[in-house]
Amino acid sequence: MTCRIMVVEDEIFVATEIEHVIEEMGFTPVGIASEKRAALAMASETDVALVDLNLRDGATGVTIGRILSQTHGVTVLFMTANPSQLGDGVPGAIGVLPKPVSDQELREAVAYAVACHCSTETQPPRRLQLFPRGGSLCPH
């Protein structure tokens, strides 16, 4: 089974670059969502979601991440230039990767999120800020 990954990001160039990396890694991109409605429409097809906070419809990323993880069982990893907006984290999400990210950091974070989704023991990448375990499915 290949892992299906959704990119929730409103900057199209950033989103397509992330999708390209996902494909290169051998995973299946589900699609790009630039706002809440589109993200939730793809939820049932998604295993892992990379979620920005500030999207086309406003600061809806936290709500999207919470719904994806708690209602749809999606493994959520936030990617944002504003990690402080997440406070102590979002229940069900594994953590946040501060932007900007290098290609290697993105690959490591995607691999970690996939391992978490598949309940595989793994070490988190150095720049990934993990949320407290409460509700996270990932072993760390």
C-alpha cells in the first residue's frame, strides 16, 4: 500500500514543489487544497496531510488539521512560517515543520509522517517540533 498525501497550501508554487517531492519519494499525492472546503472534500482519500496555517480562506489550517486528524484519522503535520500560532499543538497532529524548509528537511518530515501513519518506529527529523503526545499516534 502506498501512502496518500494531501498538501494543504495556498501558495501554488510551494504546493506543487511539495507534491513533486512526494511523487519522487514514491508516495501518491491526493491533491492540493488551498482552503478548508477543498481539504475536507479530499479527506476520505488521504492518509497524511501537510497543512499550512494561513490559507486562501483565512487562518483555517488549525481547524482543518483538527478535523482531518480527529474525524478522518489522517496523520497531520503542520508546515508554517508561524509555528508559534500553534501554541502547545493540536490534538491528533504530530508536530510542525517551520518554513522555509530545504528539500532534504521536507523529505525527512514526509518520511517521518508516513512512518507515524504506518505505526513504524522512527526518529523525528531535527527541525520538526513535536507536539505533546496527547492523541498523537506517532511513537516518539
